Amino acid sequence: MSKKVCKVKQGLLLLCCVVVATGCKQAPPAQMETEYEVMTVSPVDRMISSTYSATIRGRQDIDIYPQVSGTLTKVCVTEGQRVKNGQTLFIIDQVPYEAALQTAVANVESAKASLATAQLTYDSKEELYKENVVSSFDLSTAKNSLLAAKAQLAQAKAQEVSARNNLSYTVVKSPADGVVGTLPYRVGALVSSALAQPLTTVSDNSDMYVYFSMTENQLLGLIRQYGSKEEALKNMPAIDLQLNDKSAYSERGQIESISGVIDRSTGTVSLRAVFPNKEGLLHSGGAGNVIVPVQKTGALTIPQAATFEIQDKRYVYKVVDGKAQSSQVQVTRINGGREFIVDEGLAPGDVIVAEGVGLLREGTPIKAKTASSASAAQTSVAQADAAQADQASSSPVTTTEN
């Protein structure tokens, strides 16, 4: 009897297990439906900024070389000193040039005396010729001697001028207002016009030239935007300068010239901007970055969070028939990389997923967020943007990654 009871219990237990297993197969797992924020791409007008590496030069960087040879007897300036046009910088030994000038002056006086004698001789011969006392040959000889004396006087005067100039060249003066550079030669050094290194360099730093380069495509974009290179120079807005320590320069500059020749080795064209330097903060030979604003009309702008990158290629997820469909895009970074301008890959009216793209897969069903959840997400994004804007306001320059 006990064996039968055990078999009945085992049968009931097996039946229960079958029922439970069947029930588990029939009950589908609960799936959580995720909502995604989407956006419709539409054209907008944006002012963006492009950053270019730049070098700083004085309006005039004049290398000072001596025009005569000799020993430096005096250095009248110090490195970094501000000088005026015509101010004495160096004095070269003047003794040999003063002696040469005295010799030239004496030669002039001697030539004058010789000319006076030749003039008297010619006048006398002329009177005697009229009285048929001397022949025409004698008169012609006297005239030739007079002409030679005049030529000797002119030559002596030219030598005097040369000697005076050489003496004046012993006093080396600044050719312009500016700042004195390094002084590699000291008193006692032998200098000449054939020096490998100049005596110094005087930089006119009242206004500074800032040189930078842009690609041929960027230049073509400017020309298309403004109509011509000349119109671009007239109508381009003022530009900013970021110094080498990443601080912003207080004054704004203006692009003055664009080179008409593209460098074949680099494919770039050189531009020159001028910046005022009233406080003398900029120095010739320095480096920095220029920030050039460019107006983009009808640009398709998307947030960085709406994109993802695979093997150096950037993609977005379009919403097509309610599902995610990846699409490759070509973009330009703006606002420090927080936003992109789409150059290729999207068209006005396309709907894309604006957040959470890293969790999506091809063909994932997309349900747009409700009005309340989307509003909350926009509020959080706006707060994040405001925080970044407050942080950026502490630095007056916002650069754009190229």
C-alpha cells in the first residue's frame, strides 16, 4: 500500500512540474519601451569662428648694418630700449674718416687754385691770339688745360662728398621709431658692411602684423561668400588674437591683405592682419592664434551628442519608418566641438535621434519622447549649456577646433 502512495505522489509532483513549465513558456517576458529625444534638421544662420596658428611681426623689422668698416667705439642704446627715428645707436671709430675728409677738402682747395691758374692762362692766350701774338694751337692748349682743371675740381668735390658721407656713416642712427633688439657686438668689435649678423634690429611695434595661412578651400569659401577677394577684405569682420599663453588679446585686428599666390608645397595662402599695440604687449617674433569669424547661411546644425564615431567616420541615426537608420555625415566642429555643422549626409527635414545614440543599434524602434519628458531633457541641456557659457565667459576667446 505504501508503494502505491509513493507512486501517486511522484505522479502528482511530475504533473505540477509540467504545468509550471508550460505556464513559464506561455508568459512572455516584460519589455521596457525606451523613449528617445529626436530633432528635425532645419537650416539656420550661424556665426562660427575658425582658429589659425599665427606668427607676430613688427610693422617694420629693420636689420641695422654698418655702411663703413671700423671699430665700435660706443654703443648708445640697450636691448629692448624704445628709440626714435634718427636717434644714435652706435658710433664707429671716426679718426680715419675725419682724416680722409680733411684730405678731400684740401684736394678741393688745390683743384680750385689750379682752375684759377688755368683760367688766367686761357684768358691771356685769348687776348694774345686776338693780336696774332700766339697761334691757335697755343689757345687750344690753354683751353684744354682749363677744361682739365674744371674736371679735377669736380672730382675733388665728389671725393669730399664721399668722405663726408663716410664720416656720417660712423654714427649709426635708427631709421624708424621702434624697439631695439639684441646687441651681439660690444665696444671694441671690428665691424663692416659684410657682417654675418646685424648690429641690431629695430622693430616698429606701434602696430603689429600677424601672419597666418588658410587652405585653398577656405579661401574659395570666403571669395564665394563675399563675391571677390577685394570685397572680402572690405567686409570681413574684426578678428581676435589669442596669445601664446592662451590669454585673449584686448584689441581686435583687421585682415589687410591676402596673398595672390597659393604655396604649392603646403596648398595654403598667406593672410596678414594688423593689430594695434599701444601697450607694447605684442613683440616681434611671437606666436599665437587668430580667431576668424565666418557667417554661415543656411547651415544644418546638430549637437555633438547626436553623433557617434566609428573608425574616424562620424554617423547619426535617422528616424526612417519609426526605426533607427545609421547615416554617415561630414561635419565641421563649432563651439569647441559641442556642436557640428553638417556639410554632407543630411538634408533639411530629416529627423534624427538627438541623444543616447551610443545605445542604439540599426533598426531599433524609435519612440519620440513625450512633451513633458522632452521638455525636461531640453531644460537639463539648457542648464548644461548655460554652465558651459558661464565657464567660457571667464575667458573672452572661444576657439573652434579645425
